[in-house]
Amino acid sequence: MTQVYNNSPLPFQGQKRNFAAIFRSEVAALPDDTVFVDLFGGSGLLSRAAKDARPQSRVIYNDFDDFHLRIKAVPTTNAILAELRKVFAGSPPLKRVPNETRAQALEIIEAFDRNGFVDYISLSSSVLFSGNYAVSLDDLKKCTFYNCLRQSDFHAAENYLNGLEIRKADYKEIFAEFKDNPKAFFICDPPYLSTQNEAYECYWKLPDFLDVLNCLKGTKFAFFTSDKSSLIELLEWLDRNEQIQNPFIGAKRIDFDVQINRVARYKDIMIFKAG
């Protein structure tokens, strides 16, 4: 039986676990010859969902963040975690680890780093305070360590990206390739404005965000954002400036409330336009 993923198999900032099931349901109504183009592929969860819902369709996954390398490195990540569990054994859970323990942990990680690719984002969730990420050994060396160590291995996910056409390019290049294809359906999940995006390989600014909105005019798409991105205010501005077309007119909006802790929450938003 083919596994259906409602979560990314590895930690990823901004993954769309809240939307995976409903997104599959929405795209299941699209034709089999739809060409899904995931412009900001991230963890690949939306590309995976599109392929599972429409197995006959082409799905282009823009893996700008090299998530496929992280999937391939799962055995190495598990081996590092096994060594770290021994080192962290005497440290209280969820507390800052002593300097000597931190130094030992860095020695272990650096040894693996010398021998090949290390998935620092996955390791971050085990050694850094919640929500913090390092993307390199140099980044990790600047951080305070906490004992948030994962006690189970990551599951191997060799089949997670099966059937997807993996690319790595600026989203504008991929959009230009498919913009005139009447069968194209664009999956658009850019880094959110006004939120942390340290785990992304690019710095995301308002003009970049507006460029994406401009691309979507006249296309079929699923667009993702949150109420922390000031999108509502932006759309109101577009409505006041009628010479600039609002690409979301006629689209369906679906919200999910996300609770970060007892006092912090926000809304995740999907805007879906199939015609």
C-alpha cells in the first residue's frame, strides 16, 4: 500500500501539513492531464499530495532548498542522533546543555561533516531551542545547545519524491517555461512576509512577493500565505488601485488556525483558483 503523507518526513520550516489532505481533495477534481508546477517546492509535501491525488499528471517540484539531499541523508542523520544520545544522556531534557557536552556534540557532527553531507536543519530540531535552525556547521557553532534530542530515528523516505520531476531554479525561470501551457496549475507557497525564514536559501522581500502575485494573473493556482504576511491589507490596496489586477478575484479561500503556544497563534491561508 502506498503511503500517504500528511507531514513532511523531515523538519521543514513552513511545511503545509495543515493543508495536505484538503489540497489533495481540491486537486483531485482537476483533469488527469493537469501539469502541476510547484514553484516553491520546499519540503515537497504539496508536490507529493498533487502526485498522489493525480498519479497520471506531471508534477514539477522546484527543489530550490535541496530537500532531496536531506531525504538521501536520513541514514547519516540517524547515525549522528545515535551518537548524540550517548553524549546528552546526562543532560536534563529541554534544558541548556553544559559547555563540555556541547563541545563533544560539535566534535561528533564535525566528523560527519568532513565525510559528506549533513542535514543541519533536521539536527537543529534536536539540539537548538524550538523554532531555531542552523543550515551549516558554522551556523551551528554560533548557537547555544539545548537537550531537545529526538529519541527515535527518522523513517527512511526513499519513495517520498518518487514520480516527481525535480528541478532547481529560480521560480521565475520555471514559471516562464510553463506560463503559456493551458494545462499548467501553479502551486505557489513563497516564504511568508513578516515571518522568520532563516531556513530558506534566499532573503524574501516585499518586491519579491509582489512579483509572484504579478505572475499569477490569468493562471490556475493554489497560493499559500498567512495572516501574519499583511496579505489582506495588500489585497485591499490592490482593490483601491484598479489599474493593477488582483489575481485572487474569483478564488476560494480556506483558513487554518495555527496555535504556536498558549498565547501565540496565526492563520494559515490557501487561496485556490482552478479556472
